[in-house]
Amino acid sequence: MARIASVPSVCRGRTTRARRFTHHLLAPCCLVAAALAAWPIAARAQIVDPTQWVTNGPVNAEVRSGNIMYVGGNFSYVGPVTGGGAPLDVTTGAPTSPFPKVTGQVYTVVSDGSGGWYVGGYFTAVGGVARSNIAQVLANGTVSAWNPNSNNSVLALALSGATVYVGGDFTSIGGQTRNRIAALDATSGAATAWNPNANAFVDALAVSGATVYAGGGFGTIGGQTRNCIAALDATTGAATSWNANANGAVLTLAVSGTRVYAGGTFTMIGSQPRNYIASLGVTSGAATVWNPNANSTVDALVVNGTTVYAGGQFTSIGGQARSHIAAIDNSSASTGPPTAWNPGADSYLTALALSGTTLYAGGQFTSIGGSPRRCLAALSTTSNSATAWNSNANGGVAGLAVSGTTVYAGGMFTSVGGLMRNCVAALDATTGAATAWNPNASGAVRALTLSGTTVYAGGDFTIIGGQARRFIAALDATSGAASAWNPNANSHVDALAVTGTTVYAGGNFFTIGGQTRNFIAALDATTGSALTWNPNANGIVSALVLTKRTNPPFAVTVFAAGRFGYIAGQYRNCAAALDGATGAATSWDPSPNGFVNALAVTTDFTGRATGMYLGGEFSGVGVQPRNYLARVDAAAGAATTWDPNANGIVYAVALGGSGVYAGGAFTFIGGQTRNGIAALNAGDGTAIAWDPNANATVHALVVGGTRVYAGGDFTNINGLEQSYVAALSDPATVDVPAAPRTSAFNLSSAPNPARAHAEFNFALPTEGLVSLVVFDCAGRRVATLLVHAPMAAGPHGVALPSEPLATGVYFARLEFGSALASRLATHKFVIAR
């Protein structure tokens, strides 16, 4: 049963393994409790497809061909959405299934000895169940009832028998006040009486017999002055006489035989100068003669017989060049020279785990063991090479553990088990996974379009499809190889459109296809040479759309938009219609007063344009005020009465059977709050109920089948982690009336009124995601019991929070989403103590 998760405070400026990653720690998202009167009555089904793979950087362009979605942007990775922790198969490197997604970041993990895992970090939910910074995942992939509920980050875990030792930044855990270190019952999650009470963070733990070794940034622990490292009695929690007294943080510990190995930021420990790594006597606490003498921080240690594996920020250890990882001789009289083993990483390591002759490594690297590996790798201990195991992550890895056939990885990532893809990729529209198609662009892709078996790409790259191609290329839709077509632009290409034997390009170039062409050009689809067509714009062309008549005279019209003020010899402010044969400007002249980023055209059955949608940075079109989005007629370009009146820039417009889709940086459009993306009624411009609610800008939209594909800068859609690309349900499958309340979907509690113990009872008509939240009469959320938890059809029971609610009247809100509909039920209950 779930207890409300307290939101961890922002980590203070200390040096720990989990905080040394280059990006900021982001507090897990918190839902703002609304007053009951403001709850929406419109029903919404699940909008986001959770199987859609994501990227690790912004997506700028999308185009779909059949069952394949091509995406371009500024990324280097595509992979499944896993959350901040995932179990991985030791053979394939793929995430095992089922597994509960972590909403937040995992810094430490330890096997529970039964095929499951204890995980700690900075998170608010696991598998949709509210869990604050610490949880147990069972062998079957479900979240156990074990719920110590830490009030701040958990940085270290160690299991000994029936006790889980925990270190971190917390001051409350297991239902008790415990400052940064605690012992928890492995079955109940309750804190034991053991209470060393550290005065600053604990980042490393190791258990040996009746002693618990702790490392961190503390100055007192176990009732004694102990600087950054201590030995604690496993029964009483008191500090023993062992006192290694480090002068800097201890971030990793390992115990083997008569030695305690420590790594961190220290330069003095055990009464001896020791730079960042040392071995200490288990009896005396004095530093041994072993002195590898690293030149920077050591973050991870693993001991295996006479070898100590170390990972960190160092580039030299034992007098030898070793880039972030080393194996160090640990024989009895050794002074700590490194062995010949030298896989070398291009950036620092923060986690190590050993299984037989395979060493798993995690950190912030992109290359290790002579192979490209993103943040996670398996290394052979008998050679300098990475194994074939390749479970790339889209963010830093902070914790690793191996048990049986599974490696559990935790960190700052939201996806692990994916593929390296530089700036362009092809995604299967059915499975959501990336295909083998891999043109491997050297720079951002800004534009994509299709013609038959050819994918045209424009952007900032100079190499793509295995060939030197400056800013524009034609790629085989099956192999990804660049064709001989090579217009060779002198600057970035932002827009592409193709018809027949002609490819139209817009961007920031001055030469393309072997000719001087300012910002816009027509290229021969066979040779790549510039055609005589030359509108000669005076500013960047960032959007192109074509119409082609299907009856005589079969004319092509090129609609162009961007940042120009003059084109084809005419004054045309940021939007123009050009004859596809001559390049002459037509009389169509919307005259927006600001830049235009996106175009979408409607046509009749003959291919003749009947209307045009403009999205951009304007506040007026012609003489009409229109903020960022407008519809204009196809004759003169005058603004129609359609007016969604957005409050921020529009970057993408797409048309589909359910209306007009807009993407951008707005937060209000069509008379409703809509963050970054909206579906608008084609008749009056009002927003319909569909609301994916992106947490950042949307730059690209494609409508296909029953899906709307979005790309942009976002990392969260509809309250779910979904980075930079998303497959969304079309409104036609979402905008269904709220279902009547029947016995197949209901919510109650018993007893009511309740005193100390009660349970919510509900029934689901089908399998779906369930959220269950409790509010007080003022509309304040006081308990979160379920968050997007997958649950089967049928009856269910969830206990009231273990933390007692005060006497009063409360409301429970149950939201259920299936593939067909979303339903909402509320229930009033009373606490009388």
C-alpha cells in the first residue's frame, strides 16, 4: 500500500557520485492539486504510446512512409522509455520484461537475494506506485509493499541478512527520524533501533561481519568525531575505535580480507598521504603500503582476489596513464601498480559491477574498451576490449548490480537498451523501435521529405549516409546510404519539398546545385544541379509546401515562408506563393508582420489550394490581428475569421481528420490552456479536449492513421516521461464521452467513517492505467496512492495511507485509462478519530 511521497529537497552543493554528472538533478514532477470544483468532467484516455522509442536530444523534423517514421534532429541515441532504472539481460543487453519504470533517478541498487532488487535514488514512483526515493522490485517485475519512504535522496545500499543498510541525504526513513544513515527491516521496511546519526551525507556502505563501514562527507557519526569514513558496530550503531580520518569525501568502499579499500576526493587518509584511493587495515584503520596514487577522484571500486578495479575521473594511476578505469595489483606486499589491463574510457566512470570475467561499467563515457558505448558497457577482464554486450543509455549511469542473468542499471537516464543514431533515425510505427536504417549524420537534421524510395534530408551536416554531403542529401530509404545526388549547399538547409523530377530547397544558403541561389532553389532530382528557377529571396526560407493540379494545366505552386521581405522581384513579407515553373510570385500575399515557421495547405479534389495555415512569430496577418497562428484564403491570402489566438510561437502545423494540429512554445491556444501542442477545431479554431500537455516546445508534427507524431524539446508528455519524440492517440480515439458510472467502474471505501484502518475498493471494466489521489476539502492533495499504475480488469483494494489523516472530510479521485476510454470517479469519506 502506497503512502504519499514527500518531495525531496534540492541537493546541496556536495560532491557525490550521483551529483557529478554534467546536467542538473531535476526534481521529480509534482502534480498541482486543484480544487474539486475545478476537476474536468471530460474524459481522456491514455494519449501517449509507451512503446514509442525516444531520443536523447531535440527532434526537428519528421516524415512518415507506410509503417516507418523518419525523424531528424540533434540527437545521438534512440531507445525505449525505461525510466531511471532497468534490469538488463546479460546476453542481449535489452531490458527484461516486465519491469516497473522508475519516475526519477536511481543512484544505487543491490540484489535482494531472491531475484529482485532494492533500489535507492531520487524518485517519486516505481511502476506507477508511489515510492519516495527507495523501493523493492520483486523478481516478477512488480513493486513490493516494502515502503520505507525516505524524505530525501538515497545514495548507498547494503544488504546483510534481514537488514538493509541505507545511506544518503535523508532525515526521515522507515517511519523514524534517521539522519543520513539507517538500518531497515528487509521485510517490513521499518527502521530498526540502529541509529548512527551522521551530520552530513553518507555515500558509501560496506558490511563485513559485525561491522558496517560508512563513507561520505560527514564529520560526526556513531556518537564520535569521524571525518568522512567510519566503522560502526552493526548491533549498536556506535562508532568503533577504528578511525581512518580522511580529509575529503569517501565515495566508494570495498572490504576484502584484512583490508578496507576507499576511493573519493581525499588526499590524506589512515594517517598517510594517499591521493583519492587507499587500502586500510581492518583492525588499525592505518593506511597500508598500497598506494596507487590517482591524479583525480575515484568513484567506484571492486575487489577480486589480487586485483582491485577502480573507476572515476582520474587519467593517471600508479604512475601509469589510465583513462578513468584501471586494474590495480593487490597482492599482499604490492605498492599498487596497475596491471597491463587498460580498456580506457573517454569520460569518467561512477559504477562498477563484476560477474566472472566480465566487468560492467557505468558513467558518462561514449567510448570504452575500444568501442562506442554510451554510459554503459561490459568489459572483458582478460583483454582490453568491450564485449559485444551493448546496452546504451541516454544519460549517466550511477548504480550497477549483477544477479544471475540480469544486470540492474540505475542513473540519470530515461532510456537504456537503445541504439546509437546520430541526428537521423527510422522508427517502426507498429513497435516504436528503431530499425537498422542508420545514415549517421555529422550534424543536426532540420528537414526531411520523401519521394518513392528516397529520403531527402537537409540540415547542418557535412557527412551523411557514408558520404561527404554538405547540408543536403538523398538517402536510400532501405539502406540509409547516400546516393550520388549532391547539390552541395554552402550553408544549412531548413526546408524541403519534392514533386516529380524537382526538389525544392529552402534555408540559409547562397550557393547550391552549382549555382548562386539565395535562400531558395529548385534542384534536378537526378543530377542535383540547380534549375533555372530562381526566386532569389532576401532572407531565410524555413518552410515549403507544394500544390499540384491534377487537371490541366497541371500547374505546381510553391508556397514559401520564412524570414524574407522580398522574393521573386516582389515585396512579400515572410510568405509567398511562387509559380513552380517560372519562379514568379503570384498575387497571393498574406503579409504577416513577423516570421513564419510553418505552413499547411488544404486542397480540393483537383489539387487546387483552398486555404493555407500559417504558424510563426507574428501578431498580425494583413490588417487582421492574429497571434502566432492564422488561416488565410487561397486567393489573395487574406486572414479568415479562424483565430485560435495562441500566446506563444507556433513552429509546426499539421492537418488530419480530427482537425488542425499546432505545435510550438505556447501555453494557451483555442481558448484553452494547452502546453506546446493542441488540436483545434477546423471550423472555429477552438481547442478540442485532446491535451497531450508537453513540458517544452514542439517543433514537428505528422498525422498518420490513428496517430499523431510529435517531435521537439519536450521530455514529458501527458505527465509521462517521453523524451523528444512521441506517438500520440488521434483525438478520434480519445474524445469519447465520459462513460456512465456502472458496477463495472466504481469507487468506495470501507469502513466509512473510518478510524485507523480502511480500504478503497474499486472495479475496472478492462485492463488500464490507474491513478488514485486523496484531497482535503480545500482541494489540497494529501495522499497519492497510485500513479499511472497498470492494473487488470476486475475488483481491487488499496489501503488508506499508513500516515494517519486528521479528522475531517476527504475526497478520493480515481482516474482510469484504457485503450478505449478514460473514466473518472470520486468518493467522499470521513475520518473520525
